[in-house]
Amino acid sequence: MSRLSFKGGIHPLKEIHEGKEATKAKPIRALVPEEVCIPVDMHLGAPSIPCVKKGDLVKMGQVIAEPAGPRGIPVHASVSGEVTAVVPKQQLHGKPSTCICIRNDKQDTWVERHQLGSVETAPADKIVTAIRNAGICGMGGACFPTHAKMALPEGKTVDTIILNGSECETFITADHRLMLEQPERVVDGLRASMRAMGVLKGVIAIEENKLDAYEAIKKAAAGREGVSVALLKTKYPQGGEKQLIQAVTGREVPSGGLPMDAHVVVLNVATAAAITDAVTEGKPLIDRVTTVTGIVNEPSNLLVRIGTPVSEVTAACGGTTEEPGKMFFGGSMTGLALPDDTVSVTKANNCLVVVNKKDAVLQETSACIRCSRCIAACPIMLNPQRLNVLCEAGDLAQAKKENMMDCILCHSCHYVCPARIKFPFKEAKEKIAARRI
């Protein structure tokens, strides 16, 4: 059986760093929160504009914040109940986010919904609108509004849609369980996307460490027009858009380009499942599967309502076995540390990892020994050592000339570095963008 891959990347040690064993066999179970605090800026683009106030009674699926700008998407209530506050609350970003807090009445009273029909018969020209109205954005972490990704600029063409089921990051098993337990939703979402964009080829790409999910998806995809399933080598960052496109199609996204420049659109498998719900049920994106692991008593894959505080998520897993030293959303390669457990789960958060104080201590950095391991690991074929020197010298203009902006921030360079150098590429890219160098 052919296993597809790309040049570069790393292989996190399964026994030590992959971290999936604790949850990969745990079925998805639902968490019903007491209260949700839903940020209005969960997606890339302008924050949505609140349209409810304290004291209002809302239903599940009701629009509580309206879209702003071409990339804007609405925000929906994930529970029914009373709005208790519309206030700024600290989330992952530097500035507090406007959050709409709702006390759950536990009735799950739904707003009226409008279905388009099955994914094979729904009007193709209405699917993208339904996706926007459902507030769907990329659920693999980027949170780019899906309707904007599917609306191609004039002159651009796409002939292939790839569903990213690689889930190559450490610790995360949310997509694995989704594909294994609900494969039809994933395949249906791909077919809806293909029909909406007029694309004849759809590929669902899955790493070989999820063979049970691969078989489930393959069975669900049998006989579906234009749909195939690709098996990938288990390798990080196999789930990066550029790496996935190279592995599946053999095409390369040009420097500074987007997947559409290689005539491909990449969607996460969870995003595809949400598209199915929007088309067939008229259901907006109000919940998602999130892996919860680390030093919790019961590592789990939870179906979490958007806006659920982390404190309720860890409580649903029996609390922690010892005092936490750090909590972060995502895997250990690209995860973002939480300031505290009042932060809300958003559409982007596929994993919550809680570590003890010992494991939270950062390793000390030493001098570069010029071993070139970072160069061999870089999936973009950059020279991280050279770029690090330029960043330390403040020469961001030269760093940009040497393709700094192509860095996908996968941190493979840091993982393999024996000196444990903390390459400052995220900060450098942000400065280059802000200063328009």
C-alpha cells in the first residue's frame, strides 16, 4: 500500500512525545456546560458584532453576533438560556476579547433551522451561503472563514479538494475519533464542498497511524463520485497545507502563494463534518470535538459546546492528578499556552493538554553547534540557523529576502536542535508584516 509524504519534517518519538495513546481509543462523549462565554473574534477577519444584550433570552443556534467585512461570519449561541454579560474577557490573545456569556437553561431549545437537503441534491449555488450563515471556519487551528476559502478570485481555478485527516500534531486524537465514529459526515461534507465549487476530485488524506479511521472512511467513501482516500506516512508536519498538497498531488505551492495557486483547496475533516450539518440540518457550528489529555484523571475526547470554560472541560475529565504547571491548546509543537482556566474553548481548539510543573519547565538554550539538523528538518527547505542569525541581528529585510515569510511555524527546527534554540520566527514574521518591510 503506497504511503505518501513530503521532503523534510520529523518523527516525534511515539513513546515519549506523540502522546496519543491515552485518548485514541476513547469514544467521543458530550459535555454540557453550566455557562458559556463565547468570543466574537474566533475567526480570522473582523470580529463579529454582538446583537444581544444582558438579560436577553436566546435559543441554541441563534445568531448572537453578526458578521463584519467580507471574511466575517456570524456567532451563534451554543446553549439556550439567559445572556448574563457582554464583556471583555482575557482569552489567548494579548488584548481581551468581547465575549457573550450565556447561562445554560439545560433545555437545548433550538432556533428555527432551514435545511438545504441532502449533500447530493441541495442547490449547489446555495451551499457556500449556508456555510457562511453557519459560522463555519477552519477547525484545524487556523480558523480561516471557510466561505472565503471557497470563493475563488477571478482567474483562479481549483480542480482538487483535499480533506486533511492527517492529525500529525502530538496528543490530538479528536479528528481520529471523528473519522472513526462518524465517517459519513466527513465524506458528505467533502461531496457538498465539491459540488459547491464545481470540483470533480476530492481526496481524504489520513496518516497510517490511524488505519482504523482510514478503513472507516474508505468504506464510507465507496461509490461516492470523485472521492478517494490517500494513506500518508506518519510524519510531522504532514498536516501543513503545503506539505499535504505536495504529498497528495505532487504539486508545490509557490513561495508566497496559496493552495489555490496549486489548484487545490484544503479543508479539515472536522470542517467537512460541520459543512454536512449546515447543509442537511441547517445547524450552525456551535460545538466541536476536543481532545483533553495530560495530567487529567480521565483523558477524553469531548464534544464541547463553543464558549465552554476550560475549568468545566477539565472538571468533566475528573480534574487533575496533580497541580498543573501549564495548560495549552493544541499539540506540543504549535500549541498556545493559556493564561488561566477561565479561557473559553473556541472553534479552533481541537486539544487541551495539561502538564505538571516538572514538564512545564523550559530547557536551557546553548550555543549553536552548526550541526544543520534544522535545515534537514525544515519542510519548506529554509535555513533556520541563518534566519535565526538575521533575526537576532534585527535584519528583518534580509530575512524576508531569504524567504522568512514562507516559514509555517511548525517548530521542527526547535524540536531537532540539540542546543534547544528558540527560533523567534513567529515574532519576526509579525514584525515584517506590521512594518510592511
